[in-house]
Amino acid sequence: MIGFSFLMGTIFALSQHFLYRWLHHNLMEDEKDKFRVVLAGRALAYLAKVAFGGCVILVFRQRIWRTFREHALSVLTIDQFFGATEDPSLFMNTEALYTAPVLVMIAAVIWIIPLATIIFSPGALTFGNFVELKSASQQVPTMDFTAEGLTDWRYPVPVGNGSTSKRSLMYYNTTDVQAKTPGWFDYYDQPSAELKRIALLMAYSTNEYPNVKATGRQDACGGNANCTYEQSFVAPGYQCEEVTDRALDLGAPFNTSVLVPNGRNLYHAEVDHGAYLQPQNAVFEDGPGGIPIGEPPEDLGVFKSEPYLWIGYAVNSTVRLASDDPFIRNWTHRYVPHIVRCTHMETKYTVTWNWTEPLFHTTVQREYLNPIVNTELTRLGNGSISGDPQPSSNYISPRDDVARYKRVASYHAVGSMFRQFIRGTVDLVAPLPGPSYALVYSDITKTRLVQPNVHPKENLTKELESFYTDLVLSIFSTPDMLVISNETSVVNRTLIHSSFIYVPIRLWQCYAPVIFVTLLILLFGALTIWEDGTTFSVGFSRILVTTRNTTLDHISRGACLGNDPFPVELMHTQLRFGAVGGGGSAGDGLGHQGPGHCAFGVDSEVAPIERGVPYAGLRQRTKKSEA
Ligand SMILES: *[C@@H]1O[C@H](CO)[C@@H](O)[C@H](O)[C@H]1NC(C)=O
Ligand SMILES: *[C@@H]1O[C@H](CO)[C@@H](O)[C@H](O)[C@H]1NC(C)=O
Ligand SMILES: *[C@@H]1O[C@H](CO)[C@@H](O)[C@H](O)[C@H]1NC(C)=O
Ligand SMILES: *[C@@H]1O[C@H](CO)[C@@H](O)[C@H](O)[C@H]1NC(C)=O
Ligand SMILES: *[C@@H]1O[C@H](CO)[C@@H](O)[C@H](O)[C@H]1NC(C)=O
Ligand SMILES: *[C@@H]1O[C@H](CO)[C@@H](O)[C@H](O)[C@H]1NC(C)=O
Ligand SMILES: *[C@@H]1O[C@H](CO)[C@@H](O)[C@H](O)[C@H]1NC(C)=O
């Protein structure tokens, strides 16, 4: 029984472990199911307690008799030993502690086992959030400007159920709406309404990030998750460089003399030199479509050049002017002029999207591939532009490679929206004689490119590039655009789930000591049984047969009801378990010669019980049962 109890206890503990391990990170939606499995775990903990406790109790009962034999103990102590499993007053009993410390310890273990098993072991299973990391291939939105090139506005590309169609970034004029005349072609007119809306929203939002769809994270991450992924695509980009020192060599249309403190301009941008003509140089029929009268001019719709952005701005260096400075009449602090040139480039973007609630973050690498229209304007000595940009072989004509023309046109459309925000000037009236104030002739002050005091940001070169990047990325906010498509990408998703969390160490911190101590007690019990040669128990029948001693009758006279309180002097009588009435004494009243029988008695009348001795009736009983 002892061994079996121990085995069962171990099995129950293991079952609890495996149940919890199964529950670990197991997504369970139904509250009733959660309730059931928690109860099942506790039931196993309880069964383990019963089994381990049973094992220890059996050993305790075995060992109790050894103590009674070895020591004369007060009736009170004997009582407390019998009741040790329900009544903790044994642990206050100094007599018990002195005479049988091991037994008291075993009794203590009986009390501690439920604590470890029932109370603490279910604590290994908690409920909480866990973060699931998963890499999966899934559809994410991407940008593909070749789609513009491959689409004819006459044949709309349906979207979803077909009630709407994809939107282009630009509007076209044409030489023939019916597309029947030989040599007909479409040519660029202007940015489309959708692109204008996207650009205005982004530019005026003054956010430091692109505009995205409200559900951008769910769409990209495939449900309510956080995720990151990287993607590459080719789109227009502006490459800006500071050219303050060599602006005139590069053909800048202005020099630093227009900028504060020499001039009035705090900001000065010329962004339209050589831009696509609006309207084109032709005589149009009445009505829409920009259909030229007669033979279309040779250069109708041709992109001859893409304008450089020439941007001058002055930065308040916050250094006070020296008293002999030529500008001291009107200025208090030194202003440093800068000139920046930006080139519109076909750019390979590598974007890392980090969608983490509640925001998102993009890390963008730009690799500039080639100028969108690779031509240069020639400037005359007096600053005016001479003739057409060169070389003319790099012109992009609507008659040749239509796909390329339309792609370039869409780049141009996005760039023209950007140029719209940054062209113009901002003047600053000098602080002396004062007052100083700014005069704004540009939309740039509505964007994030300026500081609150309308001074352009100091690192404008980088800001211009990233502003344009965010403008391009903002096209993602309208998935109906032609250039937005889907691609398969490896997305690293992090999902936060609520579920059971099992910490095995906590379970085994409870069970390991229990199993170890119980095993020690089990071995101790086995040793005791082997020494005793028999097993013992503490049922009523055992009390009955071990108290048949006339001395006890004398002592307990007047207390035969078993009433409470028991007479105090009786409680303190020392008794011992042993062989009574051996050697032919009148112990059993029958005058038997022999070893007598075993019972409690006062210390002086009992002899030690010896192993193998046939105490009263034991041999006959054995023989009978053998027969
Ligand atoms: C995403 O991450 C944030 C911050 O770590 C967290 O608060 C949020 O719960 C996460 N959302 C999901 C759906 O995992
Ligand atoms: C700057 O331009 C002005 C005319 O716009 C001209 O008078 C001046 O000489 C130029 N400065 C330099 C350094 O070329
Ligand atoms: C396109 O056609 C319209 C209508 O004829 C005209 O107003 C517009 O200027 C044309 N666009 C260009 C770029 O020529
Ligand atoms: C330049 O910066 C200094 C220091 O911040 C400030 O006192 C001064 O007013 C600024 N100049 C102008 C014209 O705003
Ligand atoms: C510079 O200051 C003087 C007097 O202090 C004033 O007469 C002149 O108009 C100012 N010039 C400018 C450009 O404000
Ligand atoms: C994504 O952003 C969150 C919060 O800004 C940050 O904690 C996390 O490390 C980022 N992940 C990556 C892969 O950069
Ligand atoms: C610049 O010079 C060219 C010829 O050399 C002339 O045709 C043009 O009108 C001049 N422009 C200005 C602004 O003086």
C-alpha cells in the first residue's frame, strides 16, 4: 500500500504536469472550458495530495508503535500521536518532540504536503499574455509604376467587385479620343484629382511620417497583429545636394545675393525652369481633350527636361554680428545662406515597415538609379536659358515608347505636386529698425519643412528628400491607385495572445521536495516494517486489543464513558506498549505458561516485544489461517 500510494502520487503529479503543458499557450476561447481545465488540474493536485499523504500516514502509523514500545509516554502524548493527522497540538508537545523527533517530523510532513500540492502547485498555471513571433509569407501592398505605363484610360481596370475602377496618378490629353487616326497618341495633361488629394493631405498634415490607411496595419499584417517587413520598389525620388559654393557653375538661376542678409529672401525656390509646358505649345480644338487642330506639333507632349529644384534659404546662426560688420545697420545676428539643388530621379526604395500599435515606423533607403529625363538646360552669360534642353535624344516622346512615356509622366505628376508646395519665396523684414516679420509667397510654410517661426528647417537638404519620400509612400493610403498592387513578402508578425501560461519550474518546486521527502519516509517505513516483522495500524480494533490490561482498568476507573474532559492525573500517567503477563504470570487470568500478550501498561510491568515470539494467540491464529 505504501509503495502503491507513492507510485500513484507520482503519477498524479506527472498528469498535472502534462495537463498544464498541454494548456501552455493553448488558445481557449470558451470561459467554461477554461474553468473545467483549471478544475481538472486542481483535482489532480488533490489526488496527488491524497496519495502522498496516504503513503506518509501509513509509515507514520507503522512507526507510532515502535515509539510506544521504546518509550513510556503520557496518555496525553499517546492521544496526540493517534490524532496527529487532524490535531496539530502534537507539535507543541515537548515530550513528543524529545522522545520521538523523527515521528513528529513525519507528522509535520503530513501537514505540509497539502500546502505544497493543493495550494501551491496550481500556481504553476497562470493566465496571461504571451507574444507569438511568426514569420509568414503573405500579401502586402507594393508600388509598381509600370502599371501606369501598361494601362489605357479608355479601358478602366476594375477593382474588387467591379463597381469602381483603379485610379491613375494623372490625366491625359489626346490627339484622338476614339484612338482611330493613324499616329494618334495620348499625352500628359496634369496630376489627377486623387493624386492632388493624397499630396495635399500629406503636405498639410505636417506629420513626420507618410499618410496611411486607417486599417493599414491590419491589411499589411493580416489581422490584428504587429508586424515588420521589408519591400523594394522603384518610384520617383528627389536627390538633393547642397551646392552653395558652386551654384553658379552648375547654372543656378539665382545666387546668394537674393538671400538674407544681402537680399530679402529667407527662402527662395525656383523649381520650374524647363518644366513641361502647361498648356502645350499647340492650337487646340474647342472642348475637352486637348486635341490639336491639324497635324500635331512635333514636340506635343514631349518631356524635354525635368526641372531641377533650386532652393535657397538662410539660417539664423544665432551668432551676434560684430560691431564693424557691414550688416550691423539692419541685422543683429548672422544669417548663413544655403543653396540646394534637387534632381528628380528614378529611385529604388527599400522600405522597412514597422507596424507596431499605436503607430508605425518606416525606415527608407533610397538608391538613385537615373535622372527621370536626362537632359540639361544651357544658360547664357546673362543668366537666361538658351533654346531647348540637350541632348534631344533623351527626350521622352508620347509617340515612341508609350509605356515608358506614361511611367515618366506619372513620375512627373508626383514631382509636380511636390514642386507646387515648395515654389515661391518667403521674405524676412530686417529686425532693425524693426519690426521684423515674414512675408510669405509660398506654400512651403504650410508644410513640415519650416519651423514654427517660418524659418526653413536647418537641414533642409535631408528634409526635402524625406518629405518627398513620404509623399510617395502616402500613395499607399489609397489602394485604388493603379500603381498600388500586392506582392508576397515575408512578414514578421508578433501577435499577443491571452492564454494559459505554465511555468514548469513552479510546479516542480512544489512536487520535487514532496516526492523526495516522501521517498525518504517510504524507505524509512520499509526499514521499520522489516525490523518489526509485521505491519501496524491504528484502527479501533487495534486499540481494543492493545488495552486489555487490568492495570489500565484500575487507572481509568471513573473515566469509562470516554467523557471530556478526561481526568488530568490520568492524562499524565506514563504508559508503554509491550509484552504484558509473560512468564506464567496472571496477566491473562488463565494461568497460561508463555510469553503473555501485547498491551499498553505502566512502564514497570511491560517487557520489550521481541520479533518472532508467539504472543498470546498469535501462533494459533497463524496456523489456522495457514490451514
Ligand atoms: C503591438 O505592440 C504594442 C507595443 O508593444 C502592444 O501594446 C500591442 O498590444 C501589440 N498589438 C498586438 C495586436 O499584438
Ligand atoms: C549674383 O546675382 C546678381 C544679379 O542677380 C549679380 O549682380 C551678382 O554679381 C551675382 N553675384 C555673384 C557672386 O555672381
Ligand atoms: C489639355 O487639354 C485641355 C483642354 O483642351 C487644355 O486646357 C490643357 O491645357 C491641355 N493640357 C496641356 C498640357 O496642354
Ligand atoms: C536669430 O536668433 C537669435 C537667437 O535665437 C534671436 O535672438 C534673433 O531674434 C533671431 N533673429 C531673427 C531675425 O529672428
Ligand atoms: C536698414 O536700416 C536703416 C536704418 O537703420 C534703414 O534706413 C533701412 O531702410 C534698413 N534697410 C532695410 C532693408 O530694412
Ligand atoms: C518596431 O517598433 C517598435 C516600437 O517603436 C520597436 O520596439 C521595435 O523594436 C521595432 N521593430 C523593429 C524590427 O525595428
Ligand atoms: C541674354 O542674352 C541673350 C543673347 O545673348 C539675349 O537674347 C537675351 O535677351 C538676354 N536676356 C536678358 C535677360 O538680358
